[in-house]
Amino acid sequence: MTAKMRLAAPLKRHGSINNSDQPEGGYSGVRCERFHFLILKLLACRVNPPMKATIKCIKSWWFLGAACLLAPGCAHYQPKPISAEQNLARIEGRTLNDPGVAQYLRECKLERASESAPWNLEMLTRVAFYYHPDLEAARAKWAVAKAGTVTAGQRPNPSVTVSPAHNVTTVTPSPWMVAASLDVPMETAGKRGKRIALARQLSEAARLSIAATAWEVRARLRRALMEMWAAEAQEKLLEQQLAAQQEVVRLLEGQLAAGAITPAEMTRKRILREQTRLALVEARNRLTLARAPLAQALGLPARALEGATFDFAEFNQTPREVPTEEARHRALLSRADVLGGLAEYAASEAALRLEIAKQYPDIHLNPGYEFDQGDHKWGVGLGLELPILNQNRGPIAEAKARREEAAAKFNGLQARVLGEIENALTAYEAARRKVSAASPLVEELDRQERLTERLLEAGEVSRQAVAAARLEQAAAALALFDAKVKAQEAAGQLESALQSPLELPAAWFTQPQNANLK
């Protein structure tokens, strides 16, 4: 068997370095194969007897030693294909009662009394954190940024050069000349530490983007759940109003037959009744259609909500007064996107420090050994780049400009956040005042209705008076409910602007177990 054939066999078992299964751009497995190929080739070389001892020494100390150090650190490609069909099946198989969801709720100190218990906003928020693809993508982005810190901490590898030569004119004492040298790079000016600092700031910005994404997910979920609450409550109020209007129309029909009222007055009452009937149909349609946006906000298929019941206690609470200055100050300093903007600015400063450090050249140590026709020689060299033609001024200028850009973006972000907070506070206060103004009127009409019913029992008023009182109370209740809906919409905007008061779990930053498989 020839030397070439002896080399081909182990490479075939290990895998060709040109295998199409290897990822594009080469992987560390390819580097290992090339290294093994070099070792095998040197071992297979036939040399003259006078050089065997020298070559054996070089192979033992340089290549076999390097093999022991490098071979265990080689990474290998692991395929992880994605099938659109299988992924769709996993998404369509998601449910609210998944065991993984139950475990995640327990980790968040939340637990349902039974599988038929209603879902409140807090529980549904955790379900969205478990399933929603936006958070999964944000976590993956953070994982990429964290991996960047590993890359930033890598030290440059040394390189080895071996240059054998043969003198055809001289045989004694040896025609062979072999030179071997190392190139050991040594970074100066703390470049590695500055790279790590830059990567850590970028990782922190990516981590904070998870919190910002979680707030967006929660805001969409709250809005979708509020739409369902509003449609369900409005349906009940409209049913009461329609019943009162039908009673009024029934009583007026008797008066019309007796000639006590005009047909025009009767027509107006019937038109109002039909308008209420249409509003009721619209509210029922809204309630039917509200499940699809809610499922989307949860990251679930719509059929996953079939049979589920919901607790709307969050929206039945009376709006509270918010401490304006305290809320504004807290949000301007601690909102996730504000902190993320600060992290991005810190990253731009770290990048500038790194570019400034790059103007100082790195040092290269070059120890070497040479076998020169029977003579053994060694030497130590020192190399560095001469910063004569440029001193990295261009990249430094770019880094300074990027720092100014990051500062301008942060100023714009804080101004936008301030505007959002002020608009949300103004809308919330206006809605709260409207609810406060409408509530006494509804309470008064409730008392009037009860009083009218007692007077009817005493025979002091007619049924028309009772029906009119009920109709007035139903109309006022609808007006109050509209004010409450506006207040809840403003409260949602305020929570999104302040990113408070909900205490968000640290589990945001951890991929829930098996979430990507459910």
C-alpha cells in the first residue's frame, strides 16, 4: 500500500473535508480534519536516515503535542432541521391546559383551583409568556448576544511554521535543512477586556429588549381580553335596555289604539328599539369575534379557547388616581426600553474605547528552531506593526459618530416616552373624572327606579312611569359603561407607558421548559 493510499483510508472514515454536509464557511470539524491530515502526512513521509531523529523530535514535540491540545476542543456540526408541517402541527396542538403551562404557572406562584376554573389577566399573561413567538425570538436574540461575549473573550491562536529544505549539492554531514518557528500574538492596550465590555453591553441591551417585548405582549393581551369583557358586559346591558324599550313600546301601543298619542311618537319609540336591537347584534358579533384576537395575543390557535371561561375582575375595578410626578419620574428612569437605550449608548462608548486601543500595535513573539545541515540553531524574534501610515483614525472617527448617534437616539427615546406618559396620564385622568361624574347619576336613577316600583305597588303611578324609569336607568348604565371602557383603555395605555404597576417575573428571561415544543 502506497503512502497516498494509507492517508486516504482514515480520511474516508473520518469524513472528507469537502463533504457537502459541512456548513458553509467551514466548521471547526473541518479544521480538525485538516490538522489530522497534516499529522498523517508527516508521519507517512519517508526521509533519509540522518534526519529521522530530528524529524521524530519535531513530530513528537510540535505536532503530537498540538494534537493532544487541539483535538479534544474540536466542535462538531449537529443538524437541527425544521419542518414547516411538523412545526404547524405543534402550534395547532397548543392548549391552555398543557402540563407545561401548569408547571410554569406554579413556578410563577400561580395555580388554578381546577381545569375548569376561569382564567384571569395575570394567569393569561403567563400563558402568553410561555407560548408567544415574539418572546421566544427575543430570548433567542439574547442568546446570540451572550454567545458574542464568548467570541469577544477568545485569545488569538499562535501559529507554527515548518520549512524543510534539501541541498542537492551537499551530502555530508546532511543535505537537509529544517526550520520551525512559532508566532505567538500578544494583544496590547487591554483589547480583549474592551471587546468583552462591548459584548456585555450588547448582551444587556438584548436582555432588556425581552422586558420591552414582554410589555408589548402583555399590552396586546390586555387589550384583547378587555374587548371580550366590553362585548360581554355591553351585551347584558343592551339586553336590559331592549327589554325596557319593548315594554315601553307595548304600553304605547295600547295608548295609540286609544288615541292618546300620535303615530309619529310611536314611530320614534320603535326606531329607538330597533337601534338598540342592532346594537345588541353588533355586541354579540364582537363577543364572537373577540376570541380570535385573544388567542393570537396568547400565541394559541383559536380553537384552544373553546370551553374556556375568563375572570374580568381586573376590568370591573374602579379606576384609581395615579401619582403623576412619581409615575413619570419612575418610568423615565426605569422603563425597559430606556434602560436598553442606556445599554446601547454604553456599548457605543465601549466600541470607541476598543477602536482607540487598536491604534496601539500588537506584539508577536517568534521563537524558532533550525536544523541546518547538522547544526542545531535557535532564535527568538519580536514583531509588531508600525503605525506609520495610519493610526486607526478612521474607525475611531466612526466610533465617535456612532456614540453621538446613540446619544441622539436616547434623547429621542426619552422625549417620546415622556410624551407617551403625559398623553396617557391626561387621557386616564379625563376618563376617571367622567366615570366619577356618571356614577352618581346612575345611582340616583337606580333609586328612582326602585321608588317608582314601590309607588306602582301602592297604586300611585302607572306602568308607563315604571317602564320609563327603567329605560332611563338602562340608558344611564350604558353611558356609565362606555365611560368605564374608555377608562380601562386609558389605563391600559398608562400601564404600557409606565410599564407599571404589574410586577413582572424574572422568568421572562428564561425559556419555559418545552415551550418551543408545545
